[in-house]
Amino acid sequence: DTGVSQDPRHKITKRGQNVTFRCDPISEHNRLYWYRQTLGQGPEFLTYFQNEAQLEKSRLLSDRFSAERPKGSFSTLEIQRTEQGDSAMYLCASSPTGLAGVRSEQFFGPGTRLTVL
Amino acid sequence: GENVEQHPSTLSVQEGDSAVIKCTYSDSASNYFPWYKQELGKGPQLIIDIRSNVGEKKDQRIAVTLNKTAKHFSLHITETQPEDSAVYFCAASKARNAGNMLTFGGGTRLMVKP
């Protein structure tokens, strides 16, 4: 399977614990995105990488959230001191660099569902 | 920032009928409008997209129309089948030097009754 993969698919944790999710984008896709999706809502943008550089962060990404893409390949999203409000599906997407002015399709992974008790 | 509204939130149709989902956006600079289908337990899957230099695009049973003046775009599914049942999301983004952040609508749950 050459699609976007995410690990784990499900995570249950207690409030106050730290969690880390991993995303493996489609090979050679240099753009990688993180979104959060709560039940019954559309995905909301969190952050974006161009290769290893984190170029944009949403206001939704509080200080407890940190994302990395150290070698421009896989990415991790860490949430420290989890709160019940962090319960959501965390989606990763990747896309190739398009031509200037042409926007590229984003391919989504299956997501990691986080439940904070 | 961009705001995308989507209607209806739920839509039930009989197999073989057509389904139409409508979205409006607020930022006139937006120029890329994809539609995603999300099945239970899966990530969103792109089904069709349209750019602002085009008014309509069709792919088999699926079509999308865009009215830039009114800032709205619609998804049309003809000859619906039970496997079309899913949640559909519209999204919008604008050309930027870095990235292609998508702003999504709230979703439409489509149910196709056999």
C-alpha cells in the first residue's frame, strides 16, 4: 500500500498524559499536513510542513502541541498534558509540490482517533 | 480567514435519484475547491475538484459547478447507488506561496436507500 499511513489508529489515554502520533506520507511527497476532526465536523487545519520546515501553524495548535518532520519524510505530532477537549480524530495528509500557482491534491491517511478519559 | 458553509447536513435519496450538496465560501481569493468523501473509520478521499478558472467539471456520475460571483459551489451526484452513502465535505483554499491549507465545510451525510 503506497498511501498515507498513520500509527496508531486508536489511542486511549488518561487526562494529563502525553501522546505521540506518527504519519508516513506518500513517498516523495514533500508537503505534509496535520488536521483535527471532531465528531460531526469537517477537518480543521493544524500545521503544515514543506520538507522538514514547519511553515504554518493554526491558532488551534496550542503550546501543548508540537509537530516535527526531522528528515522531511515521516512526521510526529505530540500532545502534552492531554485534556478531554483533545479527543478527536487526527488526520495527516500529503501532497506533491505543484507548479507555481497550481494547487495540489491532498491525500489523507486513515487518521488516529484519540480518546482522553 | 476563510469560512465555508455546507448544506444540507443530511440528505436521504432513493437509489437512482440525484443528490445535490451546496457550499458557500467567504474569501473571494479562494481559487481551489475540492470535494471529499469520507466513509466510516476512514480518512477523506478526494472525489473531484475544481479551480476558479473553470465553471463546471464532470467525472462520470459526479459533477461540480462553481459560481465565483456568488461565491458558491455545488456537488451533483446522478444515478445514486447505495455505495455512495457516506459523509461528503467541501473545502476551499487560495493560492499562496507556501502551502495549500484547506478550509472544510461541516459535512453532509448522504444516505442512498436501495
